[in-house]
Amino acid sequence: MTDFSIVDVSPEHIDSILEIEKLCFSLPWNRSALENQMNAENCLFLAAVDREAVLGYIGLMTVIDEGYISNIAVARQYRRRGVADALIDALVEHTKDSLAFMTLEVRESNAPAVALYEKHGFVTVGTRKNYYENPKENARLMTLFFRPEDRDNADNVN
Ligand code: COA
């Protein structure tokens, strides 16, 4: 088990996050996009860190009572140690009293990420055709509902 903590992203984390973005995604976020997310009032941007490194990060943009997970990644050498679990738990803990739901898109073929979201109670609510480029692929739209009545309605649709 890796010993790490969850902290707000600050300027000294940005270089490491940029590197992880480049290694994980075909269209990585650039420095100014990451800095905007770090500074925006309606964004929560958390990192998992140990004494030496940034292990992973998660970003959430909120509009009134809706949350949108904009990015989540864990550096390859720290995967399967509960880092993403801890990042999602922290995000939920920060927002569950103020949000109705949080939602995200994920590549249909990204089995580890889909399993991660399902483990945390996200349900599939739709598909966005050809949403991704490089390679072109559909997105699965997944949502975590915080209000029981919304969760029940979604269960009836699925
Ligand atoms: N295969 C299947 N399920 C997996 C998995 C894998 N390789 N990796 C993670 N999971 C799921 C499991 O449900 C796991 O729970 P379990 O350990 O009880 O089985 C759960 O995720 C939590 O695992 P954790 O160790 O916290 O995940 P992680 O720190 O390795 O990070 C990702 C998971 C998806 C963030 C990581 O693989 C990653 O950074 N991938 C590249 C970036 C990416 O695809 N981001 C998502 C964009 S939508």
C-alpha cells in the first residue's frame, strides 16, 4: 500500500501533472488549461501526492448543483494501489452536500476506468457517438446521483 495524501493542486504540481497527461491521453491538456482549472473558482482540482511525487489527480468543474469530472489519471507506476479510489472518495466527500450529481465521459473501451466508476456508484446514462478522436470512439456517459430519487429514476431507465 502506497502512503499518500490528497491535497489541492498547487503550482508545484503542474509539471508532474502535465507529464502524466502526456503519457495517458492522446489529446493531453496543456499547461494553460491545467492552470485555469487550478485557479477557477468553480473547479476543484485534487492531487494524490507522496513525499516525492504526484501519483495522480482529479478535476471537477461545477455549475450550480451539477459536477463534471474533467480529468482523472494515475501515473502508471502507482496504479492498482487505491489512488483513484482515494481521489474519487475525496471529491465525493467535498461535494456530496452541494451537488445533485456528478457526471463524466469515458471511452467505451476503457475497462479500468468504467470499472472504477461503477465501483463508486456511477451508472451509465447514455452514449455520445464518435465523441473522441485519436482514435475515434464513442463515449459512455456516466453519472453519480447524490439524491435517492434521481438514482431511482436512472435505475428505471437502465
Ligand atoms: N482493470 C480493471 N479494473 C480496474 C483496473 C484495471 N486495470 N484499474 C482500476 N480498476 C478499477 C477497479 O474497480 C478498482 O477497484 P478494486 O481494486 O477493488 O478492483 C478500482 O478501479 C480502483 O482502483 P485504483 O487502484 O484506485 O485505480 P488506479 O489508481 O489504478 O487508477 C485509472 C485507475 C483508471 C485512473 C488509471 O488506470 C489511469 O490513470 N488510467 C489512464 C487514464 C484514464 O483512462 N483516465 C480515465 C479517463 S475517463
